[in-house]
Amino acid sequence: MFSMTSLVRSKTNTFYNWAQTFHSEPTDWLYPESVADVQEIINQSRMQKRTIRVVGAGHSFTPLVATSDCLISLERLTGIISLDDKNETVTVLAGTKLFDLSERLAIHGFSLENLGDINVQSIAGAIATGTHGTGITFGSISTQVDSLTIVKADGSLYTLRSHDDEFAGAVVSLGTFGIVVSVTLRVVKRPIYHYESAKVQFIDLQRDLFQWIERHQHFEFFLFPHSDTVHVKTMNPSDHGPEDITKHKTTSLVVENYLLQCVSSVCKTFPKSSKFFSRLSSNAVSETSLHAPSDELFSTARNVRFVEMEYAVPLEKLPQILAHIRTALHTSNYNVHFPIEVRTVKADQLWLSPSYERSSAYIAFHMYSGTEFRPYFKAMEAIMDTFNGRPHWGKLHTKSSNQLRVLYPRFQDFLQLRDEFDPDQMFLNSYLRELFYH
Ligand SMILES: Cc1cc2nc3c(=O)[nH]c(=O)nc-3n(C[C@H](O)[C@H](O)[C@H](O)COP(=O)(O)OP(=O)(O)OC[C@H]3O[C@@H](n4cnc5c(N)ncnc54)[C@H](O)[C@@H]3O)c2cc1C
């Protein structure tokens, strides 16, 4: 037990992640309110030979934060510490949620250069798994990091800077180097973007794929199973003034959440109807054009629960891979109505980043919670394997440490460096032990 009586503790005993793909029962679930609290928890854990997992917003699908020992949440360590206008960097406490950071930055005329589909993750959680958005000239959120300050297993504070040798190993860390307490990120002057959404025929998209990728600052598309219609979204900088996008947000909320919820419930009860609803959804894609600040456009609400697998594949192989996916969908009747999401990310130098030294297309497969996803994910994962796909750490996958060693050239270096930071394996759980060493 921890002898810190002032520490805030969770009122519940069971931790569930967002997708409810796992749950665990930590013996202690603590909310430190200062960096000194974090250091004290680590010091006591070390003396008692206990293990610690730290949770952000619990939005990973894999059991990265599952523990029957000590769970820490940095929910009470949030906010901007300092903003450097001249160098365009911001230093934030690690528990800060992305939406909160975006709102605070906007007040000062700044934003993050890119974001993913949602903005409810904590900044430390997003960085630890290589969370990404889309745009071939942009790396993941982890590549926006200038420095990280962590509390190490010996209780000391340690800052890793982008020019340090260890930095590339310690950023995408799955929370296994120590507890990140603050982060310095590069920011940009908050741009206005022109957002467009359109329907395109697959054959046309496939023909012009690399032009779409190169011509648009942010480009993504959704491939509907059993349909030839693709939903394409682009965002590009614009001199146009911002518009009121409340109506657009409300429509997205209704279509992408309430309607999707209804459709998903029907498909769960009548799986064979998935094909029909996938086609219907592809035809219902709306053509939209509007202007707004980037951070208001990147992320949307995701209220329908689903499970997800996502792989990063070499960008140049994307047309071939799409053809394989479509053939598999046509020849095997998977009951799937969620579209497949495809995004692009620039190559980086972070050892455990799925985009390590290769510009990548990220292909994401979703299934409604509570439906049988395994045969579909297994078939899609086999295609990803053929093209040396690297799994997103926060999303479902079945890779073993032997496979990861081949896919991530610096995997062994990562483990060696990790051992130096955490010699007694304080920051591992059984899932990570298996993932790293077996
Ligand atoms: C609906 C939905 C949409 C998503 N959209 C995207 C997307 O568009 N792009 C994308 O790439 N991913 C996406 N994801 C995945 C998600 O971004 C990642 O799984 C991310 O890591 C979750 O952040 P979190 O704050 O919830 O962290 P958690 O899931 O709670 O934790 C993730 C990892 O971070 C570590 N961690 C958290 N805080 C700290 C800390 N202070 N110090 C050290 N380690 C820490 C944890 O130990 C764990 O290993 C999505 C997930 C969901 C559920």
C-alpha cells in the first residue's frame, strides 16, 4: 500500500478501456496532483517491488494499461506550462487532453500541425503509441515532440531532447521508459483550411491515387465494402475567412454517430444486411465544402463503439494492397458495414514508429462492438503481412515479438535502451512482457 494519505484515488475498482476490449482491476488507482506526487509513487513502488502502468484517456484497443497492480492517471496534471511564441513551441503537462490543448493554443493563435480523427486522447498517450492524422508531408503527433520530461524508475526527473541519441528510442515508448510528466511540442500559426468531402469512383481514385496524395496537404479516403464508391476528404490551406461550421458538425454528429448507431444495431441483429447498408452509406456520402481553423476540422465525435485494427504499409504499395483488399472483400462475404479508412504519414526516425524510415499508408479496419470481427481482421492482417505492414500499437493486432523484430529494425535497440531506463521492469505488464520478449 502507498503511505501517501493525501493522494486522490479512483472511486471504482475496475478499469475499462474505451472500446471495452479489456478490463483490469488495479490494486491502487491513483491521481497524482504534482510531479512530486509522481516521484513519490515511483519511489514507494520501487521499494515495494511493485509495477506501475500509466493511463491517458484509455483509448487504446490493446491492453497497454491493463494491470492488477498500480494504475496512475495524470488527469490532474494538465494545462500549458509555457508558450514560446518566437520559437513556436508549447510545453504542456502530460495529462492534457488534445481538445483542451487545441482550445488553449487557439486563444494564442496557434495549433498543432496535425491531429487524428478524435481529440480526446491525452498528449502523452497519443505520443506513446505514434498516434497520427493524415498528410504525406506530416509525421505522427510523436514527431511534433521537441522534448519529453519523464520520471524514471529511480524517481529522478529526466529530460530527453530531440537531438539526444536516446530520444528516437524513447518517444514511441508505450509508456515503458518512465512516466512522462511534461512535453514540449512544435506548434504552428493556426491555419484556415478549405475542407472538401466528395464521392469518387474507386477506379478513378486508384488511377490518380498519388496525385490525390501529393496535391492535398491532408488527404484521406474511406473504402466501403461491397461498393465502388469511395468517400474522399481533403484539407488545404486557404486565405478564405472562417465560416460557421455548426451545421456541418451537427450533420456529422447525426450521420456518423446516431445513424451509424442505428445501422450498426440492425447489422448486428441481421449480419447479412451489412452489404446493403455499406452500399447505402457509400451513396449517402455528402459533398461538402467549407472553411474553418484546422483544429476544428481534424477531429470529429466518435460515439459508436467499435473495435479497430490498423496497419502502416509502404506507401508505394498502396494501389496493389487496395486491389488485394477489394478482392478479399468480394470473394469472402464478411459481414462488415464500417468503411476502411486510408491515411498517409511521412517517414520518421522514431524506432518504434510504424512509419520508421518509410512513408506510409495507414489502413484501418473497424467492426461494430460485439460483432464477430476475427475472421475479417485475420484475412486483412494476412494481406498487411504480405506487404510487411507494421501494426499501430494502440489498435488490435496479433504480432509476436519475433515478427516485430523483423518489422521494426531498431526493436532490439529499443529493448536494450528500455532495460537501461527500467532495469527492474517496473513499467511492464504481462501483455507488454509477452509482446516484447516472447
Ligand atoms: C475512437 C478512436 C479513434 C482513434 N483515432 C485515432 C487516429 O485517428 N489516429 C491514431 O493514430 N490513433 C487513433 N486512435 C488510437 C489512439 O490515439 C491511441 O491508442 C492513443 O494512444 C490513445 O491515447 P490515450 O491518451 O487514450 O492513451 P492510453 O490508451 O490510455 O495509453 C496509451 C499508451 O500511452 C501510455 N501513456 C499514457 N500516458 C502516459 C504518460 N504520462 N507517461 C508515459 N506513458 C503514458 C500508456 O501507458 C499506454 O502505453 C483512436 C482510438 C479510438 C478509440
